[in-house]
Amino acid sequence: MPLTFGSIISFSPTDSQDTFIHVDGFVKDKVLIKRFDHFDSKLNYSKCLFQIYPAFINTYKKEAQMLRDPRNEYKISYGQKRLNMINNLQEKIVTEFNFNLETFKKVTGQPIHFGQTIQLLHISSNKFLSFKNVEADIERENYKIGLDEFSSDMTIFKFLPCYKHQRESEGVIYLDDSVYIATTNTALNKLSYVHLSNPTAIKLRKFDIAPKEDGAEREENERLIPESQRNEVGKLKYKIEVNVSLESQTRLKINHYTNFHSENINFLECGDIVWLNHSELDATLVCVTEFRNKVFDYKVEFDIGSKITDNLRQFLGNTNGMWIIEHSSYHKGGPVRWDQSYRFKHLSSGMYLSVQKTKKKGENKNYSKIILEKESTSDNVFSFVPVAGAHLAENSSHSPFVAKDAFVIVRHEKSDSVLQGTFDKDTLKKKTAGELEEGRLFANETKPCMVKYGASSEEAAFKIIKANYSEVWETSFLISSFPLLTGFLETVTNMNYVRVMGLEFCYNLKFSRKQVVIEHGQCIYWIR
Amino acid sequence: MKAARKCVRDLDMFCKNELFNTSPDQKYGETNAFRQKVMNELFLSNFIYKV
């Protein structure tokens, strides 16, 4: 199958599995190689995905950007003339934008050839991969690569063949091919290649000790570092940077995720972020964090705060109830199907919704417990089952795909049970026999549980509500900013122990580290 | 430190709705209840205050 325009792909080095080019795109734009074979709350496969766009025309956009430069201020006239000029430019930019959009629509689905100019749009942040005319962080002799909000000459790349047989064939690129990614934007106008640096060991450090300190002063400062942090300093962490090199090139494997689907499609896709709304209780499945005995505890609960607003007909869900639908093989994309297995990844914590068998003390019976788990195992594999009573055309079992806003039953495959709500312990004690027999559930009295599949399944119906792009962007932006802020806070907190380079003026600030960590432990926990 | 400074500046713009406005109903710089709600749910309001 040939690789087509509009396809969503990821890149990995040819010699290693579960390793991909990853970029946060919100608060950090360093392009690095990340391993996906271990748990890291910051890792999200959607941050490895790029959509292939054709090259765009940016003549008027460039003109507008030039006018923002103070050196070109003399070109801007004043008064009515200025207003006319801006309006004229605005119209031209809109026309140019529409032309580019039409170009994309025209080429979508057409195969890509070696040497054809392309752009790579980072899916998670909606920014273009871009060549930067500055030196890279690790390999200083190479150029940096990052993300840009707008397309420009710097965002244009091309795939080049890396094997002889690719050169000699018709030039079409196939899915899962290995390629070189090249750009011609360097100062010398010489062809340069996307390149991976050698793994570089970086010492973990909470703060830097000023190099000018000598002898006794340095020793004194080091002595003041708490034991726990002293162990942290000096630990090695390996980083592989993605940069642009004039000299060497790296073969990259294209991993196909999914083909282009219009935003108007009526079914769910892998990578979509959804709320799971229990239809009978009108409550959303959320994850709540509790800080007990200096340990954080995740609890899966129902939240009744999420409602569909009457005037807007828009669902305002709880941010802690946003789940990423991930295929059981996380690197597979495409529409969500009734006959395949998926995982629910919690957006804020990066952990999986999971069901575990536990035994109560003194009882032989097994209970299913709903928890969040770091590792992807068979305990967190679910599938969707259509609700027999919901006769919506797109929700019918005849269609192989799960529709947006569909009513579904969430079935846990390993235990063959379905997600449901039950009375919590306190409510059970208070309820009379009659009320229990009636079995009516209220969200504030219930907790999520698993019941055997098959029995009164309509009660276990969940409505899957897809979050829109701006809700996902806003939440992801805030989640991304957490680690940076925590790092900053920790550095500032530690300033009474060690002098931080460039911030000597804060040296005398006195913070209680313990106080800050405990007060904001909840935030810090989400990040880690 | 440079990155943290940029992050705080972006967050400031985000709270004032001067960053990433996609909806035509959302006026530049006008408060938006959804953003305040998200910040609150993610415990970020207190956190930023501390920073």
C-alpha cells in the first residue's frame, strides 16, 4: 500500500522497536527520541504522530509577517491608507489560505513520491515540524529542529530513498518504508538531513552549583543539600536528540497510524478523547486523587457535575474524566470497531483504566476492583458492545464502527464483565429493603463496579461523548505546563540550600520545601 | 528558567484568553468559564498562585 497525503504517521529509528520521534509541542518543542516500553505519565503516542501535508504557498503571509518587523515600519503608511493596506492584505491572506486548503483536499489520498515536497503537522499541538536556523542543543555542529505554528519555507521537507531498490523503482513510498527526511533550507542551500544524535548521558540535577565557587564555599553548599537530593544529583539519563545535519543522515522507519478521515465522519477513532457518561445515572466516570499517609491513591468514581447545558446543547465534562481511546496495540489507529479491543488511558495521569481480581479478608469469593494501572496488560483491555435498545442507525450492530455519541456497554474482556454502577457501602446500610429491591440508582450514592456480562445489560449503557479539539488542546496545554512549573517551584524551594546560577538575587529567600511539596503534592503527583 | 518564564507567560495569556482562541464566539481577552473550570479541576489555580 502506498503512503498517501493526509495519512497520519510516526517515525522510529530502523534498528529499535517501541522507540519514536516525540515532541511535546505545548510548552517544550525539543524533538527527542522516546522509548515507549516503560511507563512515563508524560509519554503519549499522539505526540509522536504527524500528518502529511503538501507544500503551501505563503507569499502574502510572509508579507504580513515582514510588516510586523519594526525595521519595516517605514513601509506602513498612516491613516486611511494604512487601513486599506491592512484590509487588502487580510483579504489576500484569506484567499491564499483557502487556496492552500483546496490544494490539500485535492491531493489527499494521492500517493507520495520520493523527492516531493511535504510538510509534517504535529497532531497533538497542531504545529508544523520546522527547521530552525540555530545550533542544536546536543550536537552543536548541527541545526535544531522544532515546531512552528504557521507553515513557511522552513516547514518544507522531502522524503528521499535510502536503499538502491527504492531509487530504481517508480519512486512511490510504501507504508512502513525506511526513508531519509531532507530539507534544503540551510544557509548554504545544501541538502541536509534529519539526523539522530548519539545517546548522550545527561546528569540529573535539581539545580546548578555556581562554577565560580571555590573550595570551602562549594563544599559548604554541597553539605547543605539534603541527602535524598544528593543521590539524585549525578544520576545518568540518556537523551537522543533529533537535529538536521549537513554531514550525516539517519534512516527512519515510517509507521503508518491511520489514513486521512474528514472531521465530519460520524464514528470514533483511536486517539479520540472521550467522556464515559453513565446513561441511567447521568454521571461521568472520573479519576479522583487522594493524598493519604504521604502516598497518593487513585480512585475511579462517578461525577455528577458534568451536564449537557440546556442552551448550548454542549457537554461540559470533568477534566479528570477524559479518557484516550487507545487500540490494544497502541501504535494502531483508525476507526473504533465493535469487534476489536481497546484501552482507556486517563488523559491527566497517563494511566490505564483496569479491572483487578481481589479477595476480601476471610472470604473465598473474588471481587473485581476498578483501578488505574501504569502498565498496559490484559487487565486493561476492553471492548464495546452495542446496546440492544438503542435503535440509532449509526449505532446498530450492522455498522462495523462505533459512532460518536453512541450508547455502548463497556465490556472487560478478561473477566467477561461490564462496567456498571452499584450502591456504595454507606448507602447500603441506610437503604430499606424495599428501596434496594426497587434498585433505583442515584449517582451520588453509587460507585463504579463490574457485573457479569449478559444480565440486564441495558442498565450498564454508557454514552461516549467525544471532546472537541479546543477542549483537548486546553487540557493538554495545562497538563504539559505542570512538569515545568513543578521543576521551577522545586528549584525556587531549594534556593535556601544552594545558589542557583543566574538567580543569586533570590539566594536569601526562605521556603519550606516540605510545606510546598505537601500542599501541592496532588499536582506534583499528577505530573510524576 | 527561560522555559519556566515562557510557560508562566503563556499561562497568563491562556487565562486571559489571549492564547489559542479557535471559537468565533470567544472574544480576544474576554474571560471564559470553561478555562477557569479546567484550571480548577486540575488543581492549577492554587499552584500558579504559589509560583
